[in-house]
Amino acid sequence: MNMHAQPQRTLAETALIDAFGERLSLLPGDGAVMVKRDDAIEAIKHGLPTRRVESWHYTDLRRLLASVPAFEADVVVKALAPILEGSAVLPVLNGVSSAKLPEIEGVTVQRLSEKLTDGSVAPGLDPYGSDDAIGALNTAFVADGYFVDITDGAELEKPIELQNLQAGGQSHVRLLARVGAGAKAIVVERQAGEGGDALTSSVSQLVVGDGAEVTWLIVQEQPDTATHLAQFKAHIGKDAKLTLFVMNAGGKLVRQEVVVRTTGEGADFKLRGINLLAGDTHTDVTMVLDHAVPHTTSTEVIRNVVTGKARGVFQGRINVHQYAQKTNAKMACNTLLLSDDGEFSTKPELEIFADDVVCGHGATVTENDHNHLFYLMARGIDEKSARGLLVKAFVAEVIEELDDEALVEALEARLDGWFVAHG
């Protein structure tokens, strides 16, 4: 008879379980919600993911998450000026949404804390459930966030910026959005903090209605002491277009999951990502894309800049289902290594069950071309500035694909700021 002993819990696992017991009475929700919370903490009791879990092979969370900070009740954090001027800002400050909601024409906004008791949101959106490690952590502790419902046919004149801000301690937020048929919108999801040890989990869920067009930007600029665990899930309807842009420019330990499914013919998905990695940090972007119906398209382009002792990961899996004929899917990951001590792991995957498709993937790793560097320096440009120009050129192509001057300028400003600090 073989006996398999449960591994001894880590300090982080023990701290999460103890914190759940202490906070349970403070968390909103009816009986059904509490059942889901109990199920979620049971998953955590079985242990955080290790390298033995294939999707976590490059990010051993059980080892990397050495400790968990306590919840901070008295810290104060203020909403930030929006990345795009004129945006309607919906802040979540230390896990609590704003009591005063802005009025946006064509949009209904509700605090998620008010929805946790009844779950009355759009089809495809779950205010409290999930079936994975990040989802379980978020489900167990989430107390607030927003539900944003954009009316059919609405064309928003100004972007919406969802801010998840913390000042140390723990923060767990869920952001739900439904974009109605034929609507057009730009949404910025901003993840940031003010320092101190922090653990944040953020789950965003989006339903894109038939014929809708959505640009969703995730800008992650957590302090270099923070652990940031995030997930973005989306369903894309018939003839709908979703452009997801992800910029990681902070955090000590970061895992950003992207889970997308095409649910209507003619759906188009674009993922553009920039990972700016420095110091002794670890950033993991993992994507799973399901082409579930015929005549859908997708392209994914990830650019990575690695310096110091930073470690990065991109895992991208595209599943083409049996009935998803005429799928056109392409994926590329390109990495610029600026340090001998930095590293980046890439794992592209295609799983194809249809026989009439066009699919492909590629990956490259390189360093700054010394001839290009010499060319710039020979014309009077100092070495640091020359390196900055080459780095900017490497990622500018991805940013400029957004085809929106205000967005491009805002993101390039963040790129310049990062390089001044880490170049």
C-alpha cells in the first residue's frame, strides 16, 4: 500500500489560510457565494502550484511566494490622474471601490460588492467563481470591484480607466465588463501601488457582443516589492474585434494570465504585449486562446526587454477546435536581452483539430546590435541614450499598431520613464 503524505504547508500557504478564517465574516456574499469561497480556500489548502503543474512550469509559485503580507486597514491611497486625459476613472483603492460613481453616457456602472449577493450580471460573467490558482485566490478574498455594462450600439466618447491601487498589504479585486452588440469602447486597466510589501490578485472578465469593437489596455506598474497575480478572461462574439494590449513595467513577482475564446464567426483577437523587466524580478505572461467556431482570426505579438537579473516567461497556447475551420492564427515572441544575467523562456503551442486552417508561431532572442550602437555613438549620441533609442525602436512597432496618437504617446512616455530608471 502506497502512502502519499501531504507536503508541509509553506509560510505563505499557512498565512493565506489563516487570513481567510480571520476575514470571512467581513466578506460580502450570500450562502451561494460563501460556498464558492469555501471551495476556493480548499483549493489553496491543497497547495499553491509548483513546477509539476505544466502551466506553472516556469513559475513555481509555491517556491517564489515566500511570504504573504497582512491586510492593511488604515493605509490611505489616492486615485491617480488617468493615463489618457479625459478618461472616466473608476478607482479601487486598497480593495474598495468608490462610493461615488461617475455618470457615463451609454454605460451602467455598479459596485461589485453590491452584486456579490445575487450574481445578477451578464451571461458569461461570474462575479465570484473561477477554477484555477489565481481565480481561487481571488474568489476566496475578493470583496469589491466594478461591473461595467456598455449599452448596445454605444460609441464611448472617452475611455474608461479602471484603477486597482494599493499601498501595501493585500488587495483582491474583480472587474467585470459587458460590451453590447455594435458598441465601441477603449478601456484602460491600471494596476499600480505605492510601495511596501504587497500581494494583489485581480481578475477581469469581458464579454464582447456581436459586432462590437474593444481596445483593452492593461498597464501594470506595481512597485518592485509587490507580488501581482492577475487574470484576463474574454468571450468574443460574432464579427466582434478585441485588441488587448499588455504592458508589464513593474512588480517583484508577476503572473498575468490571458484566457480568450471566440464564440462567434468573424471574431478577431489581437494581443500585443510589452514586458519591461529589470532588477531581480520574475514576470510570467501565459495565454490560452480557443478558436471554437469557424472563420475567426487572431495575432499575438510579444516584445520583451530584459536587463539585470530579471527572468521572464511567455507561454502561449492556441487551441483550434474541430469545427473551427478557416481559422487564421499567428503568434510571435521576440526578446531583447540587455544583460548576461537576464533570461527569458518562451513556450509557444499550437493544438489543431481542424484541417483547413492557417496557423503559425515563432520566437527570437537577440541583443543590441553593436554596429547599430556604434553608428549612433559615432554621431555624438552617448551610450545610454543610444541604447534607449534601440530599445524604443524594438518595441515602438507594437505600440504604434494601436493606431491612436494619444495612446501611443502615453505608452511611449512610460517606456521612456522605465528606461531612464533601468536603462
